[in-house]
Amino acid sequence: MIIVVHGALGSRHQFEPLLQRLGNNAMFVELPGHGSTSDVDAPWSIELFANVLAQAIDRIGAPARIFGYSMGGYIAMHLAMQRPHLVRRILTLGTKLWWSSDVALHETQRLQPDTILAKVPAYADDLMRRHGSDRWTTVLDKTAKLMTGLGEQPLLTPVSATSIPVPVRLCIGDRDRMVSVEETEVIARAIPRGELVVMPDTQHPIERVDIEQLMLHITTWLDCDDEA
């Protein structure tokens, strides 16, 4: 069983083409407050979402094989640092790994509802479809606060990543404008059993990722029984 975890502002509907390909071999984890899920009173954080992922793993039995897209990869790797017995292998795609106050400020400036409505109304419509017209702005606000906290105290660094004991393949698109190959390579080198893959002709949005190319990594990495 492969667990799929979405990224910031994400929901299940973005992953339907992939989930159809995976069939009964996958379980999708939709994080609290996203998509069709109920929200929680606590502020959103990587730790909170890692606990939700841990609960999902408990339901199917550990250790788990996890595909984490964008923030989903960060959550999976944080869980592997904290509770490695729950995780067998991790595959990430487009996970932002360099966080600082300046990086967080740059990212959160993109999460202003009024700006999105004025400049990219189609994206605003998509966020409303994902999360509901009554709470899409709440998703933006809570995500911005999560990013601000991450900028103040990054959880994944070249030092902390050395404590991840499980195999991790970090994939990055060569045309990703949000995440750099350089930041991905630094963490891949720090993880004892980490490796870097640069996917050709690949942008950041999951909707624009070639499913066949992604499936190749899922089948060769996550479905691999070799622990080497």
C-alpha cells in the first residue's frame, strides 16, 4: 500500500489521475482543513500534519511507503525523523527545503486572496473548488502562518536530515520555479540513504506532471522490496 500526501493548498481532486493509475494500491491522506476534511482548532504545522499521517499509517500498518508531493514530502521526511519505525520508503516531488524568514515572506506574499482574485481569478476558482467558497481564504491564511513558522524554525536542514534512516528519493522538475535543484541536492546528500532525481520537462504543479514519468519512480522506488 502506498500513501499519497498532497502539498500546501492541495486536495484529493488534483491527484485523481494518479490515484486511478494506482488503484487499490494507494491510500490518499487529505490533511485537516483541506478539500472535504474537517478543520482543527490548532494552528496548522508540519508537526500537526505529521501526526495525521502517522494516524493514517496506524490504520494500514507500518512501515509505510509514502509519496509526498511538495509540502507532503516535507511532512513525510519529518515523520521519518521523529518516528522512523512508521516509514519504510519515501518518494518526494517538488518539496521546498530551503526555509528562512525571507523565503517564507516571499512565499506568503503569493497567498493574498485579494491579489489572487484580481490577478489569477482562474486559480481562485480552482481553490474554491478544492476547499469550498466559504473557506478557501482560511486555507490561504493558515497555510501562510504555517510557512511563517517554518521560516522562523526550519525542521529539515542539512544537519537534521542526517537523522533520516530510511531510503528517500527526492525528485525535482527541471522547470520548477518554486523549488531549486540546488536545495534539493543539499538535502539529498545529507540523508544517508537519500538520492536526487531531476525529472526532465517537469514543472511544479502536480497537474502538469507527466503521470507516466511519475509512475515510473513510484514503481521502481516505492514498490521496491530491496532495503539497500
